[in-house]
Amino acid sequence: MVESKDYIKTFNGKICKAQNIIGYCHNFNHRGYISKGLVEKHDCIKRKCVYFEKKNLYYWDKQEQIKLNKQKTKKDNKTAQIKQKKTEEYIHNIFKQYNNIYITTIHIERRKIILTYIYEGTSDLTEAIEHLKKEFNRSVYLKRVKSSIENRKELIPAYKD
């Protein structure tokens, strides 16, 4: 048999487990305990209700930690995007000296870089590939795209006939 102190009546008259109670509302209109679901439904936190009192500190600490983790992840993703863009620009600059090569996509993974390209020339790309391997300490793989003139116009925005 479950003891009555394991369950608490919320301000809306429903009974819930004591572990789900996270606050207390001191508002005269609906004074009482508030569960996790009621806090979300009534937007107590978003509205910054002055009558709301936090009760379950472990829950609130956990919520704060989740919020901080989301912010950190967002910042890390932004940093990774900036780094990815700089890396792509660097790779494009290396291949600019080869007039007849057009890099269409750059896929960077943990241990390798995959470059998809259109190449019309006969120049040796070994020097550029070795430079990239040394610079990024990763394997570099080239994937050639066979294309017609119409296809090149789609793949390369600045392509000129």
C-alpha cells in the first residue's frame, strides 16, 4: 500500500506523485503545488510569475544544466560551421592555380576529406593533394564527376563556356 505522503494534491485538484512536484504557487486565485506538466501548461517560468516558488531544487539544477548544454552545443555548432567554411575556402584557394579544375563539393570527415570535382586538364594534382594531406593530417580522396557543358553550368555557378 502506498502512503499518502507519496502523493500530493496540485492547485487544480489533481493528485500526482510527490517527486513530480516542482513548485508552489502563492497566487490567491490558484494557491497550491505545481507539477512539471502544470508549469509548462501555465507558462509560469516564461511569464516570470512572481507568485511561483521553486521546490524541487534537483529538478531545477538539472533544467539549468540542460539549458547550458544547449547553449554550448549551439555555440560549438556555430564554431564548427565557421571552421568548415574557412577550410573549404582554403581548399578552393589551393586548387585555383589549376585552371581547369572545379571543386563542386567538399566533404570533411574525421579522418578523410572527399573532394568532388570536374577536371578538364592534364595537370598533375599530386602536389596539391600532398599539401592537403600534410596540412589537415587526413587522407584526401578525389571523386571525379563526368559532365556535359549543360551539367557544368548547374554544378559550377561561375562556369563560362
